[in-house]
Amino acid sequence: MLIYTILQITEPDYGCEETHRAEPTALLKLREEPSDDVRYVEVPERVLAEQGLKEGKKVTFATDGTIRKYVRVVAAVIRDPKEHPGRVFATARGYGEYKGWWEFPGGKIEAGETPKEALKREIREELTATVKVGELIKTVEYDYEKFHLSMDCFYAEVTAGQLKLKEAAEARWLSEAELDEVSWLPADLILVEEMKHARRTG
């Protein structure tokens, strides 16, 4: 998958009336990572507004050729072998379009952070606990309607504090048999299926 940074957004030097375009468009100057090759694409201004695309943001292209905002996040599959053997910690989102849907806790990677550093910070901020981040399970790639999500998923264990909800609406320790009892966010469901498959074959 190719990732691009938006270097510049300009209005083309023509209007809808002159070209019979259905709606106003903008011209994006993109830099491919890590090659630094430059590419120009024309995008409806409506799409820029819907996806919040601005200069400096990262984008990619879906299989149908449409542009998508590129969002890179991390997620923790938290285990507690002593208190909750064989179970993983999951939370229900407490806000937004997917309110009530279940996910593994985590969040966005900030500038200058490694994925593991970002995950430790996000768990402190969202759940007040300190975790030790273990091995990478999988990087999930998923096209939502308005953005592409790239999610690095790690095993983790709590080393200090307790898991207390600050943003999530609900939390559960789920056994493998209980993983299908909740409605997972689409990207997290990919991870759940991967984990179930690994246990069956491992």
C-alpha cells in the first residue's frame, strides 16, 4: 500500500462551467513515502471537507481508486494470566458514530512516537494504568467509508495501577468463547478472527 503526504492543496485554474464538472474540485500535490516521488490528483472539494483533508495529512487510495485519509493507530490486547486467565480486555466505545461497538483499547500514534510508546500513553490516558507492551500480533488494514485505518495490535499486560474507564462506556474480560457475544468494530473483528484462528491452529 502506498502512503502519501499532502504537500499542497490548490484550486484548479478552471471552473465547473468550463469543464462540465459536476462539482468544484481541488488539486492535491502528494509526496509518496518513503520515495519522495510527487503525484498530483484532482479531488472534489466535498471529499476534502468530509474527510478533513488538509496540507500535512496522510492519505492513501482504496482499491476503487478513491482517496482516503490515512489514520495510523495502535491497539492493546490486554491479558491478565493471574486474575483473568485465558481472557482479554475489551471496551465499548462511548461516543461517536460507533458508540456501543466493542474494540481493543488504544489510539492514534502522535508525531515522534513509536507504536509501543503511543500504546503506553493511550492506555494511561484512557484507562489510568501502566502496561508492558509485548509482541506485535498483527497490523490490520481496513477501509472505512471515509478513511483507511492501519492498526498495529500488540499483546500487553498491566504492570501498575488498575484499569479504570475514562472514555469507554463499558468493559469486559472476554474468554475465547465469549468473543462473539459483543459487536466488534470492523477492524477489530479482523483481529478477533485472527486470534481465534491462531488458537485453533497453534
